[in-house]
Amino acid sequence: MQTQELQKKCCELVGELDRKYAIERDSHLSFTQLMEEIGELAKDINYPRLRGKETDIENLQGEFGDVFMQLCALAELYQIDIEKAALAKINIVAERNGLSRKI
């Protein structure tokens, strides 16, 4: 599955959830949900260090998925293609730092 298709599927799912729970999505809601999911990801990353237990990879994978889904929803509100944005940024950073690795 290509990134654009994945972004679309994430946005469709978020839209379905919004309709189910009568949520009016705007950029503020999407941004705060993204920050909430990033916080949950941070908690899972810190958990082994703070609790002395091994990382739960399956749960960590889910948190990365949640972050991506909320990032897609926010990007969609601004009509941003995440794949194009990431590829453009990779080239900018590579050029700025004299790296030969451009896409």
C-alpha cells in the first residue's frame, strides 16, 4: 500500500469515528489528539527505563500507529500529502547538510 492510500484510509477511519460519536473535527482537535497519542508513545518508550521491564513491542507498534493515524487526520485538514512533504524535507535536509542522499 502506498503512503497516499494509507493516509486516505486513516482519514476515512477517523471520519467514521467522528460521525459515530458526533465529533466535529477541526485542526485544534486533531492537533491535541496527536499530542495525546505522542504522550502515550512516550510513556511506552519510557516504561522500561522507569519500571525496569522489557518493552512491549506489540503495544509500542500500536502507539506508533495511533500517532500516524492522528498525523494523517491533521495533515488532511490542511490538504497536506504526507509522502510529498516527507520526500521534500528529506531533500532539503540532505542538501542543507551536504549529503548525497536525495530522493
